[in-house]
Amino acid sequence: MPREWIQEFEKLKGYINSHPEIEITQTKWSIPEETKENFYSAYDSVREALVKQYDSDIINESEALAVAYREAAEEATNRLHLDGIKVSPIFDIFLQSPKAALIKPLFNPLYDLLKGRIDACNLEKELPGLIDSFNQRLKVLVYEKWLVLSFINLLKPDELYCCPIKKRDKQRKKYRIQTGRKHLQEIPKPLKTNLLSWEYDPMVLITPADFIIHTSALKKNKYIAIKTRFVMATQPAILPENKREWLKVNTDFKLDEDVILFYVADNPIDICLLAHDEQICRPDLVIKYRGYSNGELSRWLDIAKGDAGILQPASGFFLTSKNPLVIQNNDLESNMHLLDTGLSETKLLPVILKLFNEDYAPGLDAPYKKVECKSEKVVKATYSHEPAEERSSSFTRHIMNIVKRIFNALFSVFTTLRVRNLRKPGGRENTLKP
């Protein structure tokens, strides 16, 4: 490996030597206030040189991703009149300066080098583990959020809802999860909000949607719920009265972090709760994205097939990636589709069309009217989750259930009045002789 970074390191050591007030030893680290700015500027130059030496394109790729995210976030903020989008501190650092985020894991190793705990060769050996793992996790997270923002921007949303869960004592929640104690939970109710948050609770009792948007795109009047980084619920909940299908899963069911679930409904309350005790609401559409490093492609595809078989999304299962996926169509299940997004928002149009079972995109900012999926295997799914032959009788069953409820209520009232009448003086019960 070339060692151009050594030049920057020698400059850093030269600055330290010219300022005897700076003390860096095995047991002490003291940087006077008046020298901090220049010292850390030279310190960061060494770290940046190390990153560039390891991968000369890594900073440029990260900056392009950050720009794409900022543009998508700005559009979503304007469309939904948001007060802001809440992100983690390191996420925010990456958006403001990818370079500052990428050099972050090199702070302690360079510190050890200055103190003489390691040498230059050992530092270079550590670079792949230090840079790759941190950079991949961060870029995958930003790409995921870009996917979601681009998706909702294409739908031209006009309302945003959050799905808050009633706060409980953290120790009590942890106890219930660890011991398996069950307690019936209240379902979250959608509330209009002007703040979009990417924060999520890794320890959940029930699983709500990340957020819900309302859209009138494609002349539809629908609510769309989105769930990223799914964590399975541990507690039961009172299910809303709707026609959504709930899938039974094992107690240890989980999805990888690269899966995004989408739900469509006429009412936001129907898609606020997405999972509770050993049950998950059947999604309308699923995206599984290929990160910058998801290991072996064949294993990743096998996991995707397993997810598709369990979740049974009504409108399809999309495999997406920033870079082209080398997968043959005959290696896909019948409801799976390939989609190379790059960093182009409009390349997500096939997902929108499949979600609404449409062939054209009127009113959407598409460069062309008709959009074809790359996969030759396209299955037309019914939105109602019911087989076509059963949908005709669903309305009749619904009416019969209502009539039955009314009859039961009237019978209960009649029985109560009759009992009260018998117990009155002069009533039949009081006139009976022993």
C-alpha cells in the first residue's frame, strides 16, 4: 500500500515538536487551547489522507449520496410543510460533511500511533476493518432513507401522520419482554404531525408504522404506511375492525434491516399497527435493498425469497440496489422484481405503479408515461387481499354480520325489559302461588 499519508503525519509531528506546550505521552494528552485549532486541523488532514489512500473514490461517492438525500429531504419538507426531519448525530454529520463522518473511526487509532502504542504498519492493517464496517453501515442507512423519501415524494403527499405508542416505564417494558409476560396493549392512533423522525425503538411491545402519508396521486385518495428496520412485537393488542389480513409467525420471527414494508388503506387507523403478539399485518408491497456490502449475493437472494414467502406482499416484492444487480429472471420467485435505482428518484416509479396496480403514471413527474419492470414475471395482485371469486360475497357477509349484531342487541334489550316487568308488584312473577 502506498504511504502518502505519512507526509501529512510528519507535518503533524512537526507541529507538535514546534510547540513544546503540547504534551502527548503514553500517560498524558494535553493540547493547550491556543493550539487546538491548528493541531486538530493537521490531525484531520492525516485521517483524511488515510481514507483517500485506502479508497480514493470513497469520499466522492459519499458526497454524491449526501447530496441526493439532502435534495430528497428538501422536497419532502416543502411538500409536507415539515418543521424538520429528526436524525441521529452521526447521520447529521454525514449529511453536512461526509468527509468528517468517514474519518471519525480513525481518531483513536491515530491517537495510539502518536502515543507509540502502535506503529504505522499496524495502523494500515486496521484500515479495512475500521473504514469498511463504519462506512458501509452509514451509507446503507442514508441510502435507505433516500429510498423512502424519494418514494413518498413521487406520491406528492399532502399530510403526514405519526403513530405514537403510549409511553411505559422502560424497566417494566424490559421485564415483560425478557420474561414473556403478556399484557394487552392499546393500539396507536395516527396523529397529524409536522416532524418526520428516523428514530425508532429497538425494544417494542407492539410494532407501529414509522409514519403514514396521505396522497391523491394517480387519482387515488389513499393512506400509505411505511415501516423500516422492522422489529417484531412481543405483546398482544386489540386489533382494529378492518379487512386486513394478519399472518401468523413464530415468536423468533425477524427481518433484516434492509427490508421496507408498505401498506395502503382508505383509513390511517387501519395501518397504524403492523404487528403484535406472533402476528404481522400482511404488507401490500415490500422493498429489499442491496446495501453497499450485503455479503454473498446468492445468500442475500435466498433470504429475500424466504421473506417473500412469509410476507406474501399483495402487490409484489422488489429487489433494489444503487448499483445493478446481476440476477437472472429465472432465479426470482413469481412475485419478485428487479429495480436498479442508482440515485434517480423517478426510477422508483415501477414501485408506485405496482402498489396501485396501474400501468401508467398520470400526474407524476415521469420522463415517460409507461414504465416496465425489468422482471418478465409479473403477477397482477388484487388489492383487497381476497381471491377474486370471494370478493363478490364479502359485502353480503358484511351485511349479514350487521343484521346479526342488531338482532342480538334487540333480543338483549327485550329480555332485560321482560325480567324487570316480572319483578314489579303485580307482575307475573309476584302472582305465582307457592
